Amino acid sequence: MAVTRFAPSPTGYLHIGGARTALFDLLWARKTGGSFILRIEDTDRSRNSLTAAKQVMDDLRWLGIQWDQGPEVGGPAEPYYQSQRLDIYNRYIEQLLAADKAYYCFDTADELDQMRKKAAEKKQNFVYPRPSKFPDSADVEKAKAAGRDVMVRFCMPDEEVIVDDVVRGQVKFGGKDISDFIILKSDGFPTYHFACVIDDELMGITHVIRGQEHLMNTPGHIALQKALGFKTPVYAHMSITVSEGGGKMSKRDRAKVLKDAIKKTEGLDKEKLASIGGISAEELDKFITGDSMPDNPAVDAMAEFLNVELPEVNIVDFFKSGYLPQALVNFIALLGYSPSLANSPKTRPRLAGEAGPPVAQEILTLQELIDTFDPSRFNKTNSLFDRKKLQAFNMEHMKLLGEDELLSRYKDFLKVVKSPAAGADDALLKRILKASEGARTLADIDHKSRFLFTEDGKIEYNSKDVEKVLLKNNGEGLAMLAELKTLLSLLPVLNEETIEKMLRGLAEEKKVGLGKVAQPLRVAICGTTVSLPIFESIDMLGLDATIRRIERAINQFSGK
Ligand code: GLU
């Protein structure tokens, strides 16, 4: 039975890597009938905030990753915010100090920098010089009176520490290469290392699943556990996911795309852009020259203004790009992990030409991911974030959802992106969803159906499509529109069938493909050649608006 925990340090939105860790915590706990705990590691007062913690919880819930114990849920180890557990940590600090397994220190940041520099000059790894006699309470008073900071360091034992990792096997660390690290900071808060070890024990954590970047922290954590007589949990350090550009998927990737777009925009009104982002013109300049990076909301607002799509890195970015949580969960579960065929509920036969036994089906629901979870299937190698695959997964999961759930997800999405379709009635939205089968994302559906929510006179024509479809060959498309206008107004009833019959009839009469007839119509009513299927589009838009848009296109482009 695994008791797992997701322990974010809330500095902003939930990152895709964090979501993956949380998901595996959940899978492991559910598969073994254990418990999944959410713990907020907010001991860095300058970086962590309550709003960020709430945002992380919203994002987890949106994904369907619900914790059994933690904030807003409660549980036997309350409180679950580390900032509310200081008295607990202090008791253990006292215990270590009393046993001479920890000691006070008073160095300033400058002094430490000097020591590090000296070690670097000698090409040595910096190891904090442990004093031969530990400072006592009189020394602490003296240091305080002199205005120095007071901290506590842990005595790292001079012995080899072996981390027995589920993903990486046995990893050995030499204890003497590891500095006596700080466990209590000068502001009275414990460091992450200390609070994490205490809470893992007190919360009964049996399995710690976390990112590979924490592997080097683990020998220190194990040494602390030994010093305090705690149990050592099972560790699984998961490999990293790299973006298609090769880097770690960080907010820097987003900022970089925005910066490049700003540099490329000609005649940019910098003052306006800065005010859209809620930053000063100076801050914008610093961003452009690479000296600083604005916050997420500023980056998002400026990108929206410039119409630039940024690569998604946080869960909320994926939501705004129109992905379903079910698809995202399925996708992140297969980053650095592969489900086993042996206990997979679904297999697909080999495709023609593929040899061998059936292969595991990759499209899995959360329940199926739980049922098939097998910790021996983690991969050591880094995984690549493949957006095309995510889009394919999203398409499949849209098909798997029932009509009502898809509608409710779509409405949530429309509201968040402030789409003009957000206020539409359910019947129309259901029709749009039905007509959109095969779309990759909710955002695609929204874009392809915006023409239904745009005033006739505000349709923006894509100049390339106008040229290709309406103007080419002496205005062939425009002439077709004139005929279509007459035929449409002659239709006794307007519905998908009568429209289809009329369009096909006209194509046959002219001995051309359906596209030659349908594309001019599409450009006239939508402004582009990318829209929902044409018969449904006209039926949904209605005869009057269709005719008005045809007239507008003819008037605007005739004689061009
Ligand atoms: N608060 C740490 C982080 O967000 C947690 C690491 C751990 O799981 O121990 O990276």
C-alpha cells in the first residue's frame, strides 16, 4: 500500500512537469489502495503565495487529480501548509542540536560567497568547514547582538549514502562531498530539505515520486532520516521532459517566443504594448534586451495583443489552448513511462505489415491508467514533448466523451478564452460540436465556428483565400457566388439536405468538383477556407445572413 504525496512549492501556476509528478503519485496510491496527500511546501516566504497554492489546487482538480488528504480536504496530519507547522519543525531542530547532530552558524551571504570563490579557485567542490567546537547559546546571543543572522546546519555524516531508486537503480553518493546544509534559515523557517523529511515521516509517506532534479538532494534527506531515527521511503526520480526545441519546458520558452515576436513586429507601439501587459515602458525595454522577464499574466496579455501563440508549459496554458483534461492526463502519463501490455485493458492488433503480437493501446482513461499502473515501467531516458501526439490524443478523447460532458467542457473553455460564442445556447453549441468531429482541440472548433458569432459586416477576409478562391481565373469564384445567391434564395426550404442537393447539382451542371462551388461560399460567409462543413455552416448561419455575406463579398471584391 503506497502513501504518496505531491509537495509543490507554489510560485505560480501548476507546471506540466508538476502535474505529471502529481499524476504518478495518484496512480501509485490508487493502484495499491493507499492514500494520496497534497502538501504545500511554502517555507520560502519571498517566493511562495497563497494565491499560487489555490491556483495549483484548481489546476489539479481540473485534471481530475484529487487528493485524499491535504488543504481543503483535511486529514490526520493537519495542517498541510508547511508555513503552519513551524513549531513541529522547531522541536526536531532542538533534538538535533541537543544531540550535536546540528549546529548554529552565523555567516553572511558575502562570507559564504568568499568561501565558495576560494574553493572554485582551487578547483575544489565547496564543502562548508564544520567548526571543531559548536557555537553555544551564548555565542548565539552574541551573534544576534552583533546583528548577524542565525542559522542551523545539519552535520552531514562522512559516509557513503546509497539511494535505491525505482527509476535509476542504486545511485551512490560520498557523504564527505556533501556540505553540512542549512536546515533552519535566519527567518525562523526551515529549509525545504528539513521540512520535507520531517513531513514525509509524520505523514506516513511510503513512496516519494519526484523530478530527477531532486536526486542530488536525496542523500542529504536520507542522512537526516537516519539521524532522526525515521524510515526511508521508496524513491522514484522521474526523467525530464524536453520541449520540441530541446530545452526544459519552462516559462522562459514562452517569454522567448514573445520576445522574438516583439522584435519582429514593425511599427510597434511599445507604450501601448507595455500598458496592455501592465508593465512600465522601462520594464518592456529590459525584457526586450534580455535583462529581465515579466510575470506570466503580463507575457500572456502581450502575446494575446500581438496575436502570438506561445508554447504551453503550465496546465492553464493547455486549458486555454483547448485541450481536454482527460487527454492531457493520458498524454503526461506516457511521458517517461510506458503502460505494460500484460495488464493493459485495451490492445490494438498490429497494423498491416507490422509483425509481432498486439500492441498496448495508448488511449487510456484515468481509471485504466490506474488499473494498468506498474512502477517497473518508468523510463530512465528523457522524454520528448510531442505536441502532434497530444493533439491526436485530444481528438480521441473528444470522441470518447459523452455529448453533455463535451458540451460542458466546451462551455468552460469558451468562457475562459472570452469567445463570442460563450453566450450561445446549448442546442447551437451541440450542433457545432457535432459538426466538428475530427477537430484536434476545442480552440480549433471555436475558431472554425467564430463566423456564426461575428456580425456580417465584421467578417475579416483572408487575402490569400480571396485571391485563390474568388479572384483567380477572372473572378471565377465571384461569378459562382452570384449564381449561388440566386439558387439559395429560390430554395423552398433551407436545411442541410436541400443545401447539399443544390450545391452538388450546381457542381455537376458546371462539370466541376464540389470544392469549386463550396469554397467561394465558404470564403464569403467565413472569410477563410477553413470552417465547419459547408452544408451545416449555411444551415446554422441561416439564409438571410448567408445572402448578406455573399452580397458583401461580391461588392467588396468585384472589379479587383
Ligand atoms: N517542494 C518541492 C518542489 O516543488 C518538492 C520536492 C519533493 O517532492 O520532495 O520541487
